Amino acid sequence: MLRLAEAELYEPLWSTDILDELTRNVGERIGALKAKGIVEAMTGPDSLVSGHEALIPAMANDPKDRHVLAAAVRVRRLPSSR
């Protein structure tokens, strides 16, 4: 997916919750410093989604993944304001 983003075929967007989860999970396998470097490379000025937190309880998917869906819904509803 990151290679597709590099080719500008889509624009990946992340919430801080998603990036924190990625840092934790990847850090367990490759170490915290390497994981932090990966996350820093993925984070650009226009890549962060915010304002989705109030939507999390309304999501009907797996409770552990509701923050991801809420961020996607937020971007879908308001593409010009992340």
C-alpha cells in the first residue's frame, strides 16, 4: 500500500491512534526506534485525520478497529477538512 502511495495512486491518511497502534505493534517485532522511523516517514503535513473521535462509539465493526473506521468515515464525509 505504501508503494502505491509513493506512486501517487492514492493518498494514505492516518489518525494519531492508528499511528500509535502501528508503532506499538511493529515496534514489538523490529524495535521501537525502527518503528518510530517508519511512522515518521509515513506522517506528512496533510496525512493526519482528526475530529473522528466522537464517531468511534457509533461504529459497528470490531471494537478494536472502530477508531480506524471512524477516521475513514470522517474523511469520507468531510474530504476538505481532516
